[in-house]
Amino acid sequence: MNSLQLRILKKEKKIKRMKNNQFFQNQEKLEAHYCLNEKPLETEYYDILNVSVTATPEEIKKAYRKMALKYHPDKNPDNKEAEDMFKKISEAYQILSDPEKRTKYNKYGKSESGETMMDPGEFFKQQFGGDRFTEYIGDLMIAGEFSDAVNGEGGDMNNPEELEKMRKERREKQNKRVKELVEKLLKKISIHTENVKPYLNNPVELKEREKESLNSFRKIISIEAEELKYESFGIELLHSIGYIYKLKANQAIYQYKSENGAIHKKIFGYTNKFTSKMKERSHVISETVNTVKSAYDLKSSFEKIQIQDLKNEANENLTEEEKRRLKDQLEQEAALKGLNMIWKSSKLEIENTLIEVCDVIFGDTTVSSIEMKERAKAILTIGEVFEKTELQPEMPVTTKA
């Protein structure tokens, strides 16, 4: 049994141990550790996830997956009720999956279980993947900009020196972020690259070892993707990361083919690399246009709210309840478009960052072309797994009576 197979076996055993851990079967220890009680002040979050107030962390996680699958926006397009329910499910899971927050909720109820004004950076992190995606996308720059805007710390936008200072700080933060993500991605793919390294100078042996290593690596990434897909915007993030990884990895593979092998392979490599580069530019332009369009859509929604306010003031035939209902509908529409704009902006930032990360990895001149090819194949494997990941029905979970 090789090292990769051992890693898979260890990961599967770890998951099994978590499910069968007697600690979570012992109610006394469970209560002592999580400060649970059978009569919390309120049960709204438990009701949303359809679990008992004494549910174990594993039961809560299973219930969340089941409910998230049922109400996920991908499975309920243009369904406002399902979208609202999905948000409630995410909120309930955020509280009940955290021992400290769950304890506060049980003791003091919803109003005291979490901060009413969440830090903007934390909001973006929880909204788009949570901590689980940090190793792939880092901390979003847009979160910091949003936080500065909310707190009035954005600087003087009319001062050229202030703007230049802000740009410099932003670039430094982004460079640090890219460097950290490069290190994390290289560490992740080292599972494969280190496994085949002893055979790089033996083409026959490498071909056999490479196939075996990539198959094992794919299994590890598949297990990870199955966990990541249940995070907030998990599927969207996986597909976005997967798309860029595939695009950049294929470019590196085409580069390898253009520099090695027979003349027809070199021509094939050059042609495909050029096509892939054009595809990358087209994709970035398309995503930029979509982001700008979503911003205009949001602006239009706010203008509708202002117009409705004027109409409400001028129309004496409508009751206050009717006026409020009309405005509520427009505010809900604006909220949805606002979230869409934030997602589009975040997605654009994430993809541009991943392009930078891959350019650093595949632009490393200290690495041989054959080793670079193995880097590319490992990243391509991650991309293929992520891009193909979809929501699927979960097995039934134990719910409260």
C-alpha cells in the first residue's frame, strides 16, 4: 500500500471515528462540553433544522445538509420562499454548529446568540464558503473595502495621494494573499508531485506511477469536495475555482507539449495554448460585464424604492399597511440584487486572484518542464473534480419527533 492509499484510508477512518465517537453518544459528557439543556429559552433554530434540542453536532450537520439540499437556490431557481428558507437554514446552522454560540442561544435566545452587527469581513467569509474555502481563495479584498465604507474609513476618494496610498496598500495585501495561496496549493498538490518525483527521469515508470498517483489524489479531492459543497455558495465556489484551475492547468500542459515532443505536438501545443489564453481573456471580460450589469440592476432597484416613497406620499387612498407592503416588495428585490452584485464582485475577485496564483506556480523557472507538467496535472485534477461536483440527495437523518 503506497503513501497516497494510506492517506485515503486514514481520512476515511477519521470520518468513521467521528461518526461513531462514543463521546457524542454519552449525553452527560455532551451536555458538559456543549452546555446543552433540554429546555432552551427558544427553539426556532432547532425547528428550522428539524432536530431535537439535544441533537449531537453530527446530527445537526446531517440535518443541515439535508435541508440545504432541499432548499438550495440551484434546485429552486426564482423561488423566493426557498431562497429565504435557505438563508434561515444557514443562519441556524451557523449558530448551532458553534458550541459557544449554541450555548448562548440556549441560555439567552436568538437576540443574544450572535452579534446584531456582524463584522463585514466575517459576513463575506460566512456568506461565501466560510473558513473551509480560505485555503483556496484567501480573505476577500472586497470585504475589507466594504468594511471601510461601512465604518467611514475609506479615505478621501478625491485626494490623489490618498488614492495612490490605498492602491499601494491593496496591492501589498493582494501580493501577500497570492503568496500564501501559492504555498497552500503547492502543499496540497505535493501529495501527487512528491509521489511521482522519483520517477521523473524514467518515462516508462512515470507513466504507470502517474496514473496510479492521480487516481488516488482524485479520491482525496473528491472527499474534500463532498464536504465543501454544503458550505454557503459551496457549489458556485467549487465551479468557479474548478474552471480557473482547469483553464490554467491546461495552458501549462499545452506549454509543455509545445516545448517537447514531435513537431506536430509542438504545433498542437502552441495552438491550444493560444486558444486557451483567448478563452481566459474572454471569460474575465464577460465576468466584468456581468458584475457591472448587476451593479446597475441594484441601482435601478434603489431608484424604484425612492419612486415608491414619493408615490406613497402622494397617494392618500392607500392604507399604511398597503404602502408598507409595496415598499417591502421592492426592498426584498433590492436585497436579492444586492446579494447578486456582491457575489458577482466576489467571484470576479476570486477568479482574478486564482489566475495570479496559477501564473506564479506555472511561471516558476526553477522547476523542470516535466515537474511543471506534474504540477499542472494535479491542479487539473482538482479543477475537474470541483467543476463536476453537484448537489445530490443525502441519506435520511434522524430528526425530532
